[in-house]
Amino acid sequence: MDSESTKRELAERFRAIRDLDREWGRKIAAENAGYVPTDEVVLMSLHKARVSLPTVPALLRVQSMTWLKARGYKPLGMRNWPRDGSLP
């Protein structure tokens, strides 16, 4: 894969995570895991990715953190959310 196609792929991945593109999430899951997860699992994965990317605007990251916390999900790679309410 050349550097231009890598840049395009990364830009598309960032856009899909930022925009919570469920169709993209289902497609990627099917390609990598061999099955299509439920909408809840796709959204959870996209929200966790959005929270973990510092290049995503803070407002969107906070919205995703709120969505995840409201459903009892833990942050990516952590046992608990930061106690001070900050983004991981």
C-alpha cells in the first residue's frame, strides 16, 4: 500500500469514527472479525474509539464518554473512567 492510499484510508477511518458511521463499522467488523455485530456493539466500538482519539474534537469525545457511561461501558484499555470527569 502506497503512502497516498494509506493517508486516504486513515482519513476515512478518522471520518467514520468522528461521525459514528455505523455502516463503516459493520463493514470493518465483517472484514476483520468475520461477522456483523449488533448496532449496539458497533456504536459502542465507535464511541470508545472516538473517546480515545485526541484528534477528535473534545465536545464529541465528551458526548461519546457520556453515551458510554450511561450504558455502563468502561473506557478502552482502562478499568474505570477518570474520577475527575476528564477524558481518558
